[in-house]
Amino acid sequence: MNTIQLGFKAFDPHELLCHFVALDSGLYKLENLAIELVDITFTADADLPNDLFQVSCGAALSCAAQGFPQRIVFVATDRPMFWLYSTREIRNINGLINSKIATYPEFAPPHHLVNLVLKKSGINVAHDINLLPARDDMARLGLLKSGNVDAAVISSAIPPAKIEQAGYRMLCCLGDELRIPTTGLAIDQSYLEKEPELVQTISSILKQSLSIIHKDPDMLGAVLQRYFDVDDKFKNATAQLYQQYFTANGRTTAEIAQHAIDSLCNALSISKIPDWEKIYCYSH
């Protein structure tokens, strides 16, 4: 059996739902493949092995925009699965002016995604908001619960229904406000050229997984409960909500891809903006 390493930066449905649906459906076994998950959060982009696949396509896009030969070969979602929650006193995004928001560290792509949403609403992030970077969802939610911040950015690791039941207001899902491919499958260009059939096989498995996600909510709920500790009382609502954020065919449009590159390059002050076809590769 061929063992493949699959890198992730967040152990949540946003990044790993396709993988675990494929795993529980036996799709890897049918191709004689075994998947070994690897946390690459603290691995520098330049130190990633050439044969490592990764699901963190927001990070891969950032790498590619900065000149690293990462290629995105499959798009699981182009609607970022991060939610902005606030205390009940804040009724909408504009109500965040002069508030404190627990957000992601600046090196993480979601930090820039949140800023894009705030700017879209007409908020001057540098002057109107006090951003407090925090290491993970538990820290951000803890800051919100303890009253140290007025709002927090939370990933798909914590079901929205659970947080709303705790009394917090959902201001928006980032994926409803902007379209940027954030998860899927990425690989180094050299390995794509060396093992095109393997890349095609894994991409095909994940596409089949997408089909299951859209057609089998019961299995989706079971996967959410088994691997992501979603409470039984929240699993059905969470499955129905998360379904809508995944692509139908593992691709995004040329317009969305190029806009994502343009926006990210602008956020990272990169002047040489690559064409989307230099990063997104569906030819396999």
C-alpha cells in the first residue's frame, strides 16, 4: 500500500472534511492508498517536502504568489468557512467600529480574509478596529466569553449552532462575503510533473468525496461527529450548513481564482501578480 502524506494547518471540517469522508467511504483503500496526516502549521514554506500534498490552499496560494512552485489541483471550497461572532449588543458589522476583535495571527491567511470583509463594509481596519491576534479558536472564543473582546473570528471547528446557542450573534460568514479558494489539494510543481497519475488519483478521490458531501447528509453528520466532536444535537444542522460551502466539481472559476490572487497580493504587498493559470492546474 502506498502511503501519502497530507499536510494540514487546521484540524477542522474546512480543511479535512473531504479527506475524512473519503476515508470512511473506503475510497483510498480502493486505490491501495494510505493517508498520513501531518500538521504543517509550524513548517516554513521553503521547508515543505516536494512530495507533500496539502489541503491548506489559502496558504498554498500565498506561497505561490510569493514565488514558491505550489500548484492547486483541486478546490474543495472557494467560500472561506470562518464566522465572525459578537456580543448581542453589536447588531451588524458596522457596529464593530471602535471595538476589539479576536482574530488570527498576521501570518495566517484568515487574518487577511477578515480584514478584506471589514474593508468591504467600509471599515478602516487600521483606525477603527483593535485587532487582537490569538493562536486558535479556543483562545479567540475564550477572549469573547471573558469580555476581553467584543467579537471573535471562529473556524468551522466549532459549529455555528453551538456558539449561537451560547448567546453570541453571528455577524457573517466570511464565505458569504468573499470568494477565495481556501482548501482543496496543492502540491509542488516538480512532484506534479513526476507523479501526474498519482495526483490525478487523489484528486479523483476527493471529487468523489465532494459528491458524497452533497448527496449524503447522514454520512456527513456522522463524519462531523466522529472526527470533529460535533455534538449529536448539532450534527444535522451543521451538516446542512457546511454542505453549501463546498464546490460541486473541485474547481473554481477563472474570475474567482484571479480575484483571489489579486486580493492576496495586494494584502501582502506583492507587486508582481501572477496569472491564475500559473497557480491553478486542472490539466491532470
